[in-house]
Amino acid sequence: GAVVSQHPSWVICKSGTSVKIECRSLDFQATTMFWYRQFPKQSLMLMATSNEGSKATYEQGVEKDKFLINHASLTLSTLTVTSAHPEDSSFYICSARPSSETQYFGPGTRLLVL
Amino acid sequence: RKEVEQDPGPFNVPEGATVAFNCTYSNSASQSFFWYRQDCRKEPKLLMSVYSSGNEDGRFTAQLNRASQYISLLIRDSKLSDSATYLCAVSSGYSTLTFGKGTMLLVSP
């Protein structure tokens, strides 16, 4: 099956710092990648759709200037949480879609902002 | 009404039991349906796609009822390792997935 990796798997940072999360499709090319956020006991909430070579599409309520997305290649998308605050602490998961409609998820990144 | 709704559970069942989950969706234009499994503090993993004619994969059977706008997942002969949260996901064609909050299953010895 398709493999998606994420790095780092967890990060603890001070309030006000920026955190970059990488999402890679290891054995396929993905023109589209998705970024989700999941708070405890909540569902996955789509934050944005990342398109290779173009601007990301953000869901309503997600600040594009706070969550910077770069999809520079067919195998890599990055999410940068700028000026992170404690309320940004969450489980961030990316997914990628090969030619089929099925999405494959990365292992997720746990962010804790102190 | 939420786009995708699931009973959060938890469903507590003994080993060997049969358990069924339902998931309702509000968008009648939805075309693709999936069940994902998510273990605690892990990412979701695709369990199975759901086809109009229904489909089976070992102990797991998925069904789609378009008229009533729900999908179901049946697990037979439950194993301890089936304990997890089961998420249903729906999309309208080749687009984004919308997830339910998930149904927690606890299988006990």
C-alpha cells in the first residue's frame, strides 16, 4: 500500500515559536495532499488542501497566514504553524492521494505548545 | 445537521460477538464512502471502501443505503485487537473527505 511519512512525530515548543511539519509520500507521487487537525475525542477536521505548484485551499475558519502550507514537489508538503500558542496544541495529520480516490494518512505529529 | 454523524459509543462487547455500527450522511450528492480504523494516538488507517452492492472482507462487512443515506459496518467474531475507534468518511466525487467523529469499540475477554 501507499506509504506516507511525517516528521517530526512530536514536538514541544514555547509559545510564540514557529513549527514546521513535513509530509512525504514515499512510494508514489501526490499532486494533492491534505492537512488535518484532531483534538482529543474529536473528529479529523480538514484544515487545507495542498496542491503541488499552486496555493493551498484553506477551509473556512483556518487562517492561511498562521498555517503556512508549501507543496513544492510531488512528494513533499510542509505545514508551518507560525507563532504557535497553547490552543494550537493538537494532533496534526497529513494525507496524500495517489491516482485513486483513497487517501493514505501519515502517522501524525503531536504538537504541544507551552 | 452535521454532515457525517456516528454514535460515539463506546460499544463494549465480549470476544466473539457481532457488532454493527451505522453512520449517516447529509449530502445526497455523496459518491464515495469509506470506513477507517483509528487506534489511540495513531493515524486513521483505511479499513475498507463501501460499495453500493455491499462488500465483505473477512469478518468485516460494509453496506450502503443511499435511500436512507447511511452506511454500516458489521464485525463478526470480534477479536481483542478490533478494539479501536471506527471512523466513517464520505466524499462527493473526487474531492475532500468528511469524517464522522468515530465510534469507539471495546472488545473484552
